[in-house]
Amino acid sequence: MSNTITTNKFVELTYRIIDQTNGEVIEQVEEPLGYVQGDNTLLFNQVTKELEGKSVGDEVEILLKAEDAFGAKLEELIFTDEINNVPVEYRFIGAAVTMQNDKGGTKDFIVSSIEDGKLTIDGNHPLAGKDIIFYVEVLSVRDATADEIIEGGSID
């Protein structure tokens, strides 16, 4: 049994996501994250490709361009209105506003700014348009169980 990351290996790791433009740590995961190498939904495909062949103790730095991470920032998902037109419960930065389109689909928007009597909501992911760096530390590698392979990760 090898401790090298290949398809159908169960991998535990920790990671940090850093904004490449300013070096700010956006997210840090110190509790081990477990996934099965191969087809998964937990990590970006480029990250799992870069981890292929790595071993326990390896630290990997992966640059993800915006288009490979959270996508481009779409201006059509940003709306500004007079604050008086917005219900009081949404008049703070970070408030979540669920909007519905004409076909009944919903999307969450976040209040991103309040300036000069105007409130702006943004439906983009907070990291949209940003190049990010994934710093990954491989903690453990083992053969995945059949159930873990089906689930794509830990079944605890």
C-alpha cells in the first residue's frame, strides 16, 4: 500500500486559500479535509491534478486563475438602488437577499456596500474575478474503502 496520491486513494489534507493580489488569507482549514482522489466535488480539478503523485508531508502551492476557480465577476449580477427602496432588514453589509427570476429560479445576493444613500447587492461569489493560491499540506494517504469511493470522501 503506497502513500502516494493516485486514483481511489483517500487523502486527508489541510489548506489555505490566499488572494494572489494582496496575499490576504481568505480561508484556512486546519481540521483535516478528507476526499477520494479521482472524481470529486470537494476540490477544484486543477488542485486534484496537482496533488496526483504527491505524498504524505508534501506541501503544494497551486495558482488558480479566476476562470478556473470562482469565475469572472459578472457586472449583470450587481444592482444598486436607493436605500429607502430596500426593506430595513436588508440594510447592512453582508445581509443575504434571495431574489427570484421570472422562471421561479432563486439566487442569493449579498449586500456588498452602502454609500451615499445607495445600497448595492452582488450575486457573484465573493471570490469571483480573483486569482487565488491554494496552499495544501498532505496529511495522510491510504486506499479508500468501497463506500468512500462511492461517496467521494469520508463516510463518518
